[in-house]
Amino acid sequence: MNVAALNLRRHYDYMSEAIDSRIAKCLEHQRWILGPEVKELEGKVGEWLGVKECVGVASGTDALLVGLRSIALKTKGEEFFDEVDEILTTPFTFSATAEAILRAGAKCVFVDIEAGSFNLDTEKVRDYLREHGEKVAGIVAVHLYGQSCNMDELNEIADEYGIFVLEDVAQAFGGKWSGGKLGTFGTAGAISFFPSKNLGGWGDGGMVVSQDSELAEFVRVLRQHGGKDKYNVSYTGYNSRLDSIQAAVLLGKLGYVEELNAKRRKIAVYYDEKLRELEGLVCPEVHEKAEHVYHQYTVRVKDGKRDAVNERLKAAGIGTAVYYAVPLHKMRLFEKGRVVKGDKLEVSERASGEVLSLPVDPLLNMEEQEYVCLQVKEAMKGS
Ligand SMILES: *Cc1c(COP(=O)(O)O)cnc(C)c1O
């Protein structure tokens, strides 16, 4: 048997009517750039998340970048951050998070993660701020694998130091903290609609969300060349718009997100039950205030056995993945230049050698879930 990490063809079969009818409307009106679907999606996502402002952009990466630049425009009155402005983030994330910080002009400071949630360790964030607080402009908080960072702590820290929090919600669309949806806690949130995300389009797409209308206005200006009127611009902007046809696909799929996230959570419960007792394997730890939406179901394989177990699972037809084998501070781009290691980053380094993500496609059937667990048991035994 083969169990893919994600079978998008199956997703299309499941939702094709809802999507096709939306696409058909685009074919009628032919308004491909910032057409009616983009506005409708912005409204519906805003309603669903409980956030005032939503602005569709061309990718999750652009949502981070344009989000940061809008914060610079609002708080500093400058187009970019300066290299003396430090922005804290985790080294245990996709490179786009830190890339956006550098492209927004700031210095990127890596602070280590908690072993349990794989998210920013707020004690270490406090330690860094105690020493260097006056240089720090803000924090980019990544909700990794679909689980919320500790937003109580982060918002308390942000208030204390008067700094911003930008939530990287790329992996956690629909995830919650204390009953509220992610993206609504920080100064702003950046969402990705990359095809494999919990709400994925048929190409690239993203969105900046915020309760702050002034900030959202800067996002609207920057996504369209830097002017309210694109033929008379004020700032160094981008061509970063969400396509109408992507918005149409996303509108069709939005109605399924709640159900599919619930299915992911159910698979996670099953995996937890079957795998919890395995020696040398650690199932995901979830904070009591977090509602994890399992963009990834990621275990730790201890004792240096991760790669061997991974090979065995791949040979058994299981679509595993390692997110992330190389923490950002070990990558050439982030080894020097406008980058600081805020602490030893040991927890991130250990995680990069132990993590293994198992298929958690919400449409996996029972037989496939059983097969994954059986093969994980076999692979652990044989490694
Ligand atoms: C996917 C992802 C991004 C980037 O989103 P794109 O839409 O691919 O540009 C940023 N941060 C994290 C944590 C991601 O997983």
C-alpha cells in the first residue's frame, strides 16, 4: 500500500462541485485581477477568523514581507526597517519567515524553541529582551505544524516592551489559542494558501489579516505597486495580488476547512493512541490552551534513529517528511550578515535531528491510518 503525505486529487474529488461552480463564474466575468472573488474571500475569511481586515496577496511569503513593511510604515513612518532594528523569530521554521525579516530591512535574531511544542520559548524571548530590549522592534511568531505559540506570554511581552507581534499562520489556518482563531492575536497575521496548506489554492496565494485598519491600508497600497492609485505611487511596492481564480478555488474550499481540520485532529487522536507507548518515539505535545490543527503530525524519533526509521517507512510506501532537517542558523544565508544567534539554539538543533512527519491528510481512510501505525511500529522495531 502507498499512503501519500497529501493526496490533492482526492481533495478535488471531494469538493469539485463547490470549486467548479466558482471557477465557472470567473470564466463568465473575466476579471482576473482583484476581481469579485478576492473581495468575497477577504470578507468570508475575516468573518470566519473574527478579524476586521483581510488583504489577499500573492503568497504567504509576501504576506510576511508586506505585513512587516506595513508595520514599519505605521510605527516608524519608514518604508523599511533599519539594520539596527531587531526582529526575533525561531530558527525552526521554513526559510521564508526569516527571509521576510531580512527583506524588510531588519536584523534577524534567532531565539530557541520549546522541546514540547517546537514553538518559540517565551522564557528565552524574555531573556533576550532583558539584555537587548531597546534594540528589538518585534517578534515573528510561527505557529509550527498547526499549533499555536503561547500567545498569552507573547502578547504580555509585546505590551511590556512596546513591540509588535506578527503571527506566521502559514501552517495553522483555523488553529486556536484560548478559543480564539490564530491570526487575531498579534499586530497582524500572515496566511499562506500554498496548495499543501490547510486551506490551499491551485497555485500561490496568501493573506494579511489584522484588527488594525490603518495597517491594512498600507498592505493594500504595497500589494499594488505602492500607491492608492497604481498610476501615481508613493512607496516601493510590489505586484503581489491574489488572483481571482485562486480566490475562487479558496472560496470553494473554505466551506470544508472546519470539517477537514476536525478530521486531521481525529487522525491525530488515533495516531496518539496507537503510537504513544512505542519506546523511543515521542508523539506531539499540545498545550492545554491550544487547538492544534495538525498541518503536520510530527513525532520525535530518539537515539539517532530518525533517518533509519524514515528510510524504512519510505520503503513501505509511507509519505513521510522531515520539517526541518537544517535549522535556519545553519543555512548559508543566515550564518552571517544581518543575523544574530540570540542564544545557543540547542533545542532547535536537537529537534532537526529527531523530527519526522507522518501522513495526516484529512481524507486518509481507516485502513491507511492503520497501515501507517503498523509500519511505524515495524520501523521502530527494526531500527
Ligand atoms: C509555507 C510557509 C510560508 C510561506 O508561504 P508561501 O505561501 O509558500 O510563500 C511561510 N512560513 C511558514 C512557516 C510556512 O510553512
